[in-house]
Amino acid sequence: MDDYRHHVSGFFAHRDQAQLAFSRLVEQGLPRERLHLFEKNDLGSPDSAAAPEAGSKEVLKDVLVDGAIGTAVGTGVGALAQLALVAANVSLFVASPLIAPLAMLGWGASLGGLIGAAAGAGTKEKTFEALVRDAIASGQFVLVAETRTEQETAIAREIIQTLVGEYNDVSKE
């Protein structure tokens, strides 16, 4: 049994472009049942896929956790930097040798917390399904062609790339 299976997808800004690609793929011999055209109406509630729920605290939780990890790492880096300065016989504040290490720890923790929070607010790697959902939720039209041979994959790539300028090829094993 042949296990060759690919999904070639195209993201279109206009419905007529997506339908043109769909019809060209059918003309080239790809069965309609293996071509899927998704649009905003295909999502149960389009706004739920585009953004987190209003009452959801998932994003805040991610930012806080990453910020806390960043703060701990920053504190450690600040402590190591202060130890290196003490070992090298360098003093940050001559008048206050007790406050200098605390200032260095606070500076490291602040910088680490800022970097950690920024990492927490950044985008996480998404699955192909999540990318398709986001594209549909933002009003794009997504055409996914399931191909079973290398020839079908080449046809789908050529047609979608011609109309979109870019395509996404995902192999399934």
C-alpha cells in the first residue's frame, strides 16, 4: 500500500482567487473530495479563534511564569557578576560596599524579569492547524489540497504558487 500523503495549502486574501485555484486543481485531475476550501464561516465562532477569551487569563499566566523565571535567572546572573567584581577587587560603590551587591542583584533581577516577560508575551510556535485557524479568523481563505502522488503534489504546488506566490507543503506519514 502506498503511504504517500501530502497537504499543500494556499492562503488567499480574496475568495475568487481561492475558488480559481480550486477549479484549476479539479481541471488538472485532483478529486474534489480531497480539496478543502476554508473560510470564516467554517469556524464555529470566528472571534474565539482569533483572540483569547475575554475572561481568560492564559496569556497573563504565561507572561507571569516566564517573567518569574527570567527574574530568577537575572538574579543569578547578577549574583555571579557581583561575585566576579568582588573577586577582581572592584567595588561599584566605594562608600557603601553592603548596598552594592544588593543593587547588582536587583539590577540583574529587573533585567531578567523584563527579558522573561518579553519572552512570555512573544508568540509561541504554532501547529499547522492553529495557523490555518488564525488565517481563517482574520478573514483569509485557505485552500488545502490532499495529494496522494508526487505528480499531484507538483500540480498543486504549481497552481497554488502561481496564484498566491507562496505555498505550504506539509507531509503526513
